[in-house]
Amino acid sequence: MDQPSPQPRDSAQVARDYLQDFAVAMGGWFWETDAELRFTYFSPSVEDITGVPAEWHYGKTREDFSIPESVAPEVWEAHLECLRRREPFTDFVFQRRATDGVKWMRTSGLPVFDEAGEFQGYRGAASDITAEMEAKLASDRLINAIENLQELFVLWGPDDRLVVCNQGFREINAKVIETVQPGRLFEDHIRTAMAAGLYPGAAGQEEAWIQDRLERHRNPGAPYEMQRQDGRWIMLAEQRLPDGSTTTISTDITQRKRAEQALTEKHEILETALTTIPDGVQVLDSDLQLVAWNDRLFEVLELDRDAIIGTANPGQALRRALAEQGEDDVQTAIEAQEATARTSAPIQYEQRLASGKWMECRGHPIASGGYLAVYRDIDESKRLYDRLEYLATTDALTEVANRRSFLDRAEAEFDRAKRYHRNVSILMIDVDQFKTVNDQHGHAVGDDVLSCTAAACREALRDSDILGRVGGEEFAALLPEAGAETAHLVAERLRLAVAGLSIKGNGGAISASVSIGVSTAAKARGNLNEIMAEADEALYEAKRQGRNRVVHFSGSDMGVR
């Protein structure tokens, strides 16, 4: 019996299948818009790659979910003008915000016209390049930091070829600039520099100097000094990295060298140097007697200079006063200081003084016996570090934990609950009709809604609960030691707190509400991702049931409690 002939496919569907296959092969997805630039189709691979369903995009334009400020204004306007002119565009890069958070996208598109020449929309392909962009931004920050170092910096790869260097290194090697380009061998560089006369200290022993330099480079040790062709002295420190690369950091020590040379002629310059440096200095002899210091020492340590210097044993008095600043037993702290001063190794530590200010101590043994310690006020840098840590873990708008920080803290708490067989609950919280707020009142009011919602959530939650912003208008809360009933009480208190808000809008006060999905892990069953997914499913059910309500996950039987 004859087999039925296969039905011919519509040519448009064939073309769409081809484009979809191409997009998937390139790690992306295929999309289409109508004449108003509203998305009408996304290939299924978009959900496989981003986790955002294709249907989420339908009816929206790129302007609805993109973040225009992620690109230069002129680039954004040029893209819009290209769309208005119905022209093709290639590799347009921008940030978009969706249910998976903020991601970087690259997209290209072609205009589509019918047989009469009427514009029908666009077809194109896109891909998620978040990892690529984050790596590029991190690389740009690193290169910028290297370029702004006061020290000369160069990184040699495992094959001893130059990877990157900064402007200071290029300037001091301007006469042999061709040897400080990426890919040039270290040995080629120093041999060419030697021939150009950049190492005056090697005159008459050039080959021996080169061999010694190569050995130091291959087996980095302690920093050492070198004189350059312009009369400057540098302190050169090299370090071998785990992958076999080598960093070379050269610090200009010309002024210090000149001071050392002058000290041989005039010893009193030491006193001048001590009074001009910004750090506190103490010099101990082999008996741990205080033999040299500067006034800055007592300023940094917040101690009474005369009360210490006027004693029979200033070194001992200084150690006692410093020990009394710490939290340890005073005698134990004194003994620790004395043991450190008698070691043959450098030391570095930080200490918080009684006033709360932070100082850093760097100590180094003196070859002839004794110890040199330098104390630095690092209070400002510690505050800056704390601020940077806050910025890295906190959502700037709502001042709650950002997504990464929330997941890290929630994962740790979930592991603790699992270890001790404790209950734990997750709330997934979504601001209702948030897009409508943005559309009717503008993004500034939308931001106020998110900020006020976050503040209300913080007030409603317990001190032990963890709150984070995990998406555009979506928050999550982890409730330690919370069974289903406790989670319900907390969630309902939170819902009512948000419902009671009155937020200033463009046309008067506006209200807000949230839908909340709850999942409880009795004795921390499963894992965090599973419990969050269940709470997310309950959240979607709360939306379907009319919003502004709490729904608990219970498999197929979910409902408002």
C-alpha cells in the first residue's frame, strides 16, 4: 500500500525553522516582531538559555525590558533611529531586565517587508553575553588599576612572554619600546635594554649581570635594588604565580637611596626623615630597648609620648601601653610582642585601638640585631573596605541583600538547618502590578514603591530572617526555625504591612500590594533551589488567584491560608 506523501511545509515556517536552528547552533535564539516592534515570537531556546519563557517577551518592545543607561546615550539613540528607518542592525549590545534578573544581550536583526513593500517587522537572533561582558568589565577594571599604579608593573606569562604592563614600565623603557609589547620574551627585553645602555650598573660585566638577572627572574626571592639609565633607583620585587606566570613590580626608591647616601655624610638626616614620614616608627636594639622613634609613632598609637619616653625603660613602657589597647591579657600580649621582636622574620598585623581606630604594624628584623616596626593609621582604608563590601552585597535601591548575597547567606543558613534537622521556610514575594505602576507613574515612583516595599518587609520580618531582592520587583525571604504556621504568620504580617503603605505618586497617593508564595522544608529537606522553586510556584498560584495574598506550596493542592 502506498505511503501518503509528506505534506509540504509553509515556506515561512521553513525559513523560521532554519533561522531557529542557526540561532541555537550559535548559542542563542531567534525572534520576530510585528510592525510596531512588539515581539511576537521567540524560539524555545530562549528559555533553555535564560530561564525566561518565550511568552514573557510577547507584546513587549525592546524598550519595555531594556536598560537604556547600560549603553552610551548616543548608541541607544542610534539604535532607535536605525529601527525607525527600518534598517538592519548587527551586534547591538544592551542590558535587559527580566525574571532572571539583569543580563547582557547581543542581538542582530533584519527588517521584513511584504510583496507590496510594506514594513512587517523585524526578524533576528540574540544571545546572552552576560559572562562575556562581566569578564570584559572585570578585565577593564584590572587594566585601569594596573595603569594607575604608582609602581612599574609587568606580568610575564608561563612562557616568559610579556602579557601586560603599565605606562610607568613603558616610559622607563621608552628607548626599547618595541620590547615591551605583548608577546616579547623577557630575555629579549633585558638583552635589548642592556645594549641600549639602560642598566648602567652592569657596565663591564654585562653577560654576568644578565645571567644573574635571569636567575633572579626564574627563581624570585627577596626584593632587590637596581639603578636605571636616568639615574633613578628602583626596588624590584618579583613573584611567581601558581600558573607559572611572574609579576614584576618596581617601586621608585630614588629618594630613599639618596637619603641613605647622605646619611654616610650627615647622620642627623635620619632625624629629619623620621619627622617627615606619615607613619609611626620605632627601632629596638637587640635588648629590645627603644633607641629611635618619631613623634608620629605616638600619634598613630594614640599614646602619651612624654609618659612613655620619660620612663626608665621606654621600650617596655611602649609595649605595655600598646598591650593595654587590645582585648587580650596584658602580660600575654606583652610577651607576644617581645617574641615577635626577637624573630628573624618580618611580621604584619592589624590591631584595633581602644578608641576603635585601626592601625597596621609592619615589623622587620635588623641585620645587626634589633627590630624595626612601622605603624600606619589604616582607619580610613578599613572604612572604605567596609563600604565596598556593603556595596558588593547590598541592592543599591532597596538597601536589602542583593541576589548573590541573599543566595550565599540563605545557602549557609539552609545548610545549618539541615545539619541540625531544623525547619526552614522560604517566602517568594512579588510586587503586584508593578509594570502598571511604572507605566502610569514613571520609574521614579516605581523605585519608591520598591524601596517602601523593602522597608515594610524588613519591619515585618523577624531579626533572624534574611531578606533579599532577587529580581526586578521580586524579593525573597528565608525564615530560619520556621514551620508552616510560623511562616504563614510572618508572610501575612508582611503582606498587611505592604498593603498599608501610602506612596506618593504623580496624581496623589498610591497603594501597593504583594503576592507571596511560601514553601516550608521540614527538617531542611531537599535543597535551597528546590524550596525556592516550590515557593515560586506558590507565588504564581497567588497571582492566578487574584494577587495580594499568601499561598503555601503543597504539591497540586495549593491554596490561600
